[in-house]
Amino acid sequence: MIHEQQKIQIRLLGPLGVRRLDGSWVAVEEWRTGKTADLLRILALNGGRPVRPADLIGRLWPDASTDHARGSLRTASSQIRRVVRTDCVVRRLDGLVLQDAWVDTFYFLQAARRAAVAARGGHHLRVLATAQAAEHLYVDDFHAHDDDSDWAVSEREHLRRARHEMLCDAATAAFELHRYRECLDLATTAIEVERSSETAHRLVMRAHEALGDVGSALRAFETCRDHLARELGADPSPQTQELHLRLLRGDSA
């Protein structure tokens, strides 16, 4: 078994960061081309699973001739090995694979899944601890050199959805533990990720109410309604409107 200390470290959340086995970090200019860096990103996102050359070419060199694209793929693969100073990219029968690498997105998604399982089981403290560890990994959204490409957008949205769901689970757990300030912070961050998230907006409203600030809870509803109108052209759901009416009436939860 290869220990983490014997793996290269790849950070995809935020600026691309690659730490070699000797502890040194790869400088941005060492990649030479953005395509080379994107090849590393794609292989790293696949968590040690092989990626077919045709799929890589389709994402990175869709307009190139077959021979030119294959040559570019070989060159970029060699450049990754040269820069990282290890044979981290290997060819297998079913494609190219990045081996012996610690990748932040893999561990983030793993933690997000553990938090979801803990939330379903009602293990509130475990949810909060797991979400905190995952948030430490999430420095910023995933970006690529070809940032508007279908594959980059898809990966970024996948990671953002996982983060949003985890933050909502964590905010709910904090509320159930009567940690209302923490609930408010987590739900507010979830709204920053997904402005039209009614789950997060309701948690903000409930946290303000629990803290004795009904005025802020009512303003949070107006913010929710504004975001939904702008983002989706929709009104708040009956569940959110019911919470709003209860707050207006001054009924206890």
C-alpha cells in the first residue's frame, strides 16, 4: 500500500497546485500550455480511473486532426511526467490513468457523501465535523484553462451542488443542536453557492427567529423571494410562504 507521503498532491479546488514527492510545488509556467494543465485536471478528477484517449482528445483537441491530436496528447502526457518528476501518467489497455496521487476533489466528495449519510442517520455532530473538514478543502470553485468548456462547467457545477447540499445538511444539524449562529453562517454560505436555494433561505429565517430576531427573518424571506424571481422567475414554495406567514403572525415554531 502506498502511503499519502509517497503520493504527489494535487489541488484542483482554487488555483491548480501540484506538490511533488520532494515537497516542492510546480510553478504555473512549468506546464508550458493550458492544455497540459487541463489534461492533468481531467485525469485527476477521474480518481485513478482510466480515461480513453478518444475522450481526452474530444475534450482537449476537438478541432485537431486525428494524428495531430494524438501527438498533442502524447506530448502533454510526457510534459506532465517531466514537470512532476515521476511516472504518474501511465497508459493502460482502457486508457490513460493518473496514479499515486492525492487529489483534493476526491476527498472533498468523499467527505460530502459521509456527511449526507450522517445527516440521514440524524448524527448531527458527525455531520458538522465532516462538513468542517470538507470545507477546509474547498478553497474555491474548480476552474480550468478552458473554463467555459462543457467538461469544466459540468465538473464545477457537480462540485458546487455537492458543497451546497453538504452545507444545507450541516446547517440543519447545527439548528437541531441549537447552535443557531453556526446554522446561520452555514446557511448563508449555502446561499452564496446557490442563491435560489429555498432550503438554505428557510434555515436562515429559522435561525434568525431562534435568535430572537424576527425582523431579520422577515427580511431573509424578502431576499429569498427576490433571488427566486431573478434566478428562476418563480415565487417561493408553499413551505417557505407558510414559514413567512407564521413569522408575520408571531406564532411559535
